[in-house]
Amino acid sequence: MPLTITDVVARDIRFPTSRSLAGSDAMHPDPDYSAAYVTLVTNDPALQGDGLTFTIGRGNEICVAAIKALAPLVIGRTLEGITSHMAAFWRSLTAESQLRWVGPEKGVIHLATAALVNAVWDLWAKSEQKPLWKLLVDLSPEQLVSCIDFRYITDALTPEEALTLLRRNEPTRAQREAEIRRRGYPAYTTSAGWLGYSDEQMRQLLREALAKGWTHFKLKVGANLEDDLRRIRIMREEIGPERRLMVDANQVWDVDQAIAHMKALAPYNPWWIEEPTSPDDVLGHATIAKAIAPIKVATGEHVQNRVIFKQLFQAQAFHFCQIDACRVGGVNEVLAIILMAAKFGIPICPHAGGVGLCEYVQHLSIFDYICVSASLEDRMLEFANHLHEHFVHPVVIENGHYKAPLAPGYSATMLPETLDAYAYPDGAVWQKA
Amino acid sequence: MPLTITDVVARDIRFPTSRSLAGSDAMHPDPDYSAAYVTLVTNDPALQGDGLTFTIGRGNEICVAAIKALAPLVIGRTLEGITSHMAAFWRSLTAESQLRWVGPEKGVIHLATAALVNAVWDLWAKSEQKPLWKLLVDLSPEQLVSCIDFRYITDALTPEEALTLLRRNEPTRAQREAEIRRRGYPAYTTSAGWLGYSDEQMRQLLREALAKGWTHFKLKVGANLEDDLRRIRIMREEIGPERRLMVDANQVWDVDQAIAHMKALAPYNPWWIEEPTSPDDVLGHATIAKAIAPIKVATGEHVQNRVIFKQLFQAQAFHFCQIDACRVGGVNEVLAIILMAAKFGIPICPHAGGVGLCEYVQHLSIFDYICVSASLEDRMLEFANHLHEHFVHPVVIENGHYKAPLAPGYSATMLPETLDAYAYPDGAVWQKA
């Protein structure tokens, strides 16, 4: 009897993070980190797939509704039937003839697609008894390419080019795998720089982070220039002139504002400006990148799909590709973006934080290093110290590095007691509030 | 006592159009035209605002869920409080600090925003006892500009430039209004060219349309080249060499495919190719436009917001701006796009068809002509002969023109018996199915 998906359970899980202002930024002053959480039930009681998409509170229920709308496309399918035609499976979700109208491939319906697709990959990895990154690393270049829907990107990357990129570093995969298992993957921290923190709180957190060995630090900016100048000065004072300081505006500026603001912050030597303007504005990012050099531009956490990423590459609009594991349509689309990044020579520095994103993106960067980029130069994983205690296999950070996850799956399985207590609105945590 | 919105009712209304293949195209073979339908209840029993967003069936319930998520931002507000700060009201919906995460300003949450915003404009127009276009025409340039959120577009259009554009044609508004009231606004028809129709059905419908005085005809293409060549030949035979023929691929091609396909269709002299590729691909449209000249490029019905439109203008990526009344965030954002189009010299030819879109876009084109473009050259409203019988004030077409609507409001109020019978899944029409 083949392993078959017999049901899809979608849950609205929310954490009341707005009470502490952890995660606050110029555009999102009061997030309640949340997950639209999917469980794929199978005919094997010992095996299920878990996946999620990340939101910041209100609206999570809309993603749950979208997961329920997509569920009939998954229920009744066998794992083998899905994994042997991965690109076709992915397109069956993203191009469903009526549902695509409310996207296509963007916003709520694409976030929901991500949760489901990530759950399928989790199920696959668990059934192979491998962490997701190792499942990917053990696929041949041909198998990896067969997971990608190349629709709308062939003018930037063909399947043949993707194969060539993957074959290039295939002979040396094993040595990089050994290195990652030994050393982990380098990270940077956002935990000290949230916009809602006081100056004293920030200094305290920075000193703690320095003591733990962090070398790259991110600061939220964009509220007003005076505050930004004071806060960036404090951060630079604390971390010294050599360590890297990145700033993140979370989309608050227009193009001309971004340029003016970054010129004012330039004396503090920021390495990159993240999300200077609308994530939809490819040409705007290109204009900003040109105007503020040598400060670099990073974006991606709100970039909706591979088509916008393609144009960011084509227009030389950014220097760091911050893929998100849940914003685009799950692992399949992430593979397409990682391969385009390799072709255009742009490093992958995934977006993390939130809830579950750190657990996810560690797999993606490790795969990128072993199979695609073969480089750690200018590459780091974001880390924020939130909510890891809710996962069965939380991330492990040592000396500023993510340790390679070894448990089977894609690491986003939450503890059963979390799924009960944080269920919205009926869980104990919300009933108390 | 000021007029106050006391409740928001959201309904899932669907029409089983897939049974007839009306509306079928290469990407959407079996649409059930649907509306996520909003009613703003007020403290005046005689006055309510109705609005909708258009979808094609499954997924409509997700838009309804999103309307319910946005509703608390509208309930309790007075009409005067909203209309006296229209841009701020609009931003309060699109930048809600948690809900924006599941967009921002795209897909489901933006479709839902459109339904709500359109309902507010309907309420305003009804309270002024004017059709929506006349409400807009009677606003001063300053008032119109104050309805627009310029966030993310100031590098293409500033408020000052918008004012200048509106003042340019202000002295001659009255003569164009008189002309439109007399002659109506020119239209073209899509009703003969749906992909699911047989050759015989198409010939029959084309002859009927010619007899009614239509001069511009649209053909759905993109299934396969052989069928497309046969069908475009039939259409050209029926309409003769002079009348205009437009083709519409509904996003099925990659960039290189679009170029090759259109070179094959070029001998039949298509005027434009609509939606040749992904609606997100600004640079792809620019590449196509350059390669297939003198055939022109049209797009817009799936362009998610003003930021993508801005880039289509900046990149000279299209020749016809097909705004949709429901895809972007309602009248406020449409105003921004109409003004950018005027600045960049691109004609507005709105997307219609579906359900309610014809009722909506007639107001937008009439406003564009009277207040902004002051030209009918290369401008036409799409018309499809679907589902108008469900509206209290359906569009009226005469001799290939939309007659100017005269009833107060934005024309999207459905008949009470329609709201009952077509409610999904409990209405009589769906219970029978």
C-alpha cells in the first residue's frame, strides 16, 4: 500500500509577541508572530508531514482558509505520485484554473501554497529518514531540476543552464557536507535591533550578543531620521568599526526618500540597506542601488515569487537575495531562485526570524552551499531568538553558526502542547488574554 | 446624526458559467464568474453601499474571509470622516500593521480591499445622488488628488504633477460631459472569441456582432499555434481587413514563446497582444513589446497594484493600460493609475467582462475622458455580454457604445433575488446542481 495523504488539517496558531515588541519595525509596530500550520495525515499512523507559512497575526485565518481551498488538490495523492512528478504537482497547485485568479502566485494563496508544499517536503524527508537539506543534497542534478516549474523564467534560466550549474559542484559535494556538519553555517543576529526597544535595552542586548561571538548586526530603521541616527551611532559604538552593521527599513520609503535617508546614514558605514521601498518595485530598487553605492541593497522577504526575483537579478537591483521559505511557493520555487541567484552571481542570505523561519532556512542555505554556490563569501543566515522552544527540533546556534540539523524532516513540526495552547482564538493563551 | 457605517455584510455569490464555456481562455478553461460582494449597512435604512470584487469561482470564499478581516476598520466610521480624508482612509486598510503581511497590496487581501473601497464610493455617490463618474467629475483637482495615496509612486508622479494634469483639462470638462451624455463611450466586444467556442459558434457570433455595429473584436489565443492560426484566420475573414482584431493569451507564454507566437500571427494584423506572459513581468513585457513591434502590448487585468503599473509605464513595457476596477484597491488606486497613464501618454482601455466589471469600468473611462485624457483616440471599453441581468442598473450598450449611466452610485448593486439564488453554496442555483 503506497504512502497516501488522507487528510489535511489546517490550524491558526498565534503567539502574542506584540506584548513585548519583539519583532517591531517601522512598518509592523505590533506583530503577533503566527503560523498557518498544516498537517498532512497519511495512511501510516507513524508518518505525517508538517508545514507552515508565517504571518504576523490578523490575516492568519485568511491563509488557513486558503489552505482549506487548496487541500482537495493534495488529499488522496500518494507521496510517490507527487515526488516522481514534482514540478507538475507544484503547478497543479499554483495554476489551479479557478484559484489562480486570486493570485496568481502571490499573496494569501501563495503563502498557503508554501505551507502545503513545505509539508509535502517534510513528509518526503521524514519518509527518507533524512533532514530536508540532506534529502536535497542526495538528489541528482536531474532530479533537482525536475522539481522546478520553469514557467516565466526561461528567459533568465533554462533547465539546461540549471543542470550545468548543479553539475559544476557535484564532484565536491561531499567535502562541503563534511565541513558543514563540522562547523555549521554562519549567521547574523537581528535580536538586538528591533525598533520598539529602548536605547538601554539595545546596548544591553548588543553586549550580550558580542559576548556570544556574533559579528554581524542588524538595526531596524525608518521611523524618523533623528532616531535612526542616534540608534545607528549607538550600535556602531557598541560593535566597533570592523564588525558589520546592516540596516532594515521594512519598505517605509519612496525611492527618493530611501536615497536621501541612506546618504545620511552612510557615515556609520552600513553594509546593506534591506527593504528600502516596496518589494514590488524592481526598477526602484535598481535606482536606489545605483545611487547609494557602495552601500548595498538587500531584499526578498516580501518578494512574492520567482518572476519578481528574476527581474531583480536582470535589473541588477540588489546585492543580497533574501529568500523566504514561506513567501514564495515552498521548496520547489526556492530551488528556482537559488539557481537564478547562482547564475547572476548574487549571494543567498535568507530571511528568518518570525516563527519557524530559522528552522526552515537553515536547510536552504546548507543546500545552497553544498550543491550550488560552493561559497560562504558574503553569505549568512539571519537569526532571531524567538519562539524556538515551540518546535520538536529547534535550531541550535553555536558561536554565531547554525548547527546542521540532523533530525528527519524540514524542522517545522511544533510541539503538541503548543498547537493546543496557542490555537487562535480558542487556545489557553488567547482565552486568558 | 452623521451617516455612519454600522455593519459590513460579505456574501459569496457565484454563477455557474463553466457550464456554457462563456469566459473560457487558455489559462482559465472553466470559470464560474463570481463576486465577493459587500454591503455597507448604515444608520439610514434608505442608504447602503454595495461593492464587489470579481473572481472566477473557487477562492471566492477566501476573498469573503479577507473582507471580514478588514471589516472592523470600516464599521463605526462616518461617511464624512472617510471622504474628508480619503487617502488616509485608504491607507488605513492597505497598511493595517498585521494584515499587510499577507499582501502587501496584492492578491486576496487587495481584492478584498477593492470590494470594500468600491462599496464606500458607491455609498458616497448614492448619498450625493450622482452616478460615480459624475461624483468624480464634480470634484475639484485638489479633492481628486487628496483621494490618492502616493506612497511608492512619487518617483513617477508627484501630487503637484497630478494637480497640473487635472487642471489642464478642467476648463473644458463641461463640453466632454455633454458629448458623453449624448454619444456614450466607445466599446469593443470579447463575446465572440472565447477559447471554448467552436469555429461555427464563433462565425455565428461574429456575424451577429457585426450586424450590431461592433468594429473591434478580441480573440482568445494560446492553446496551440495551429488552432490559433485557424481561429484568427476565421475572425479576420469575418470582420474584413479594416476592423480591428486584438488577441489575448491570458498569461500562457514565456517571453520567448510570446515573441515567436506573435510573429506567427502577425500576417493577420493583430492590433494588440494582451497578457502575453506573467502579469508580474515588467521587463518581460518590455522585451516582448520591443521584439514584436508594430504589434502592440496590452495588459492590466492581473496587474496587482500601482507599483507594478508604475514600472510598466517607466519601462515602456505596454501600449494599453487595462485597469481593472477590482484587482487594484478600488477607485482611489485607479485614480493614481489613470493619472500616471496620462503623464506617460498611455491610453486607458479597462478590463471588463466577468460579473460587474462592465458596470464598474464605464464610470472610470468616462471620468478619464472628461477630466484627464480628454481624448478617445485608441481608447475603448471592453464589453462582454454576461450576467448584466443580475444588476439593478445594468449597462446599456447602443451601437457599440456604453451609454453613460445615470442612476446614483457605482452600478454594482445586485438584485435581491440574485443575492439569494446564487449564494454559494446554499442558494437555489447551487443546491439544484
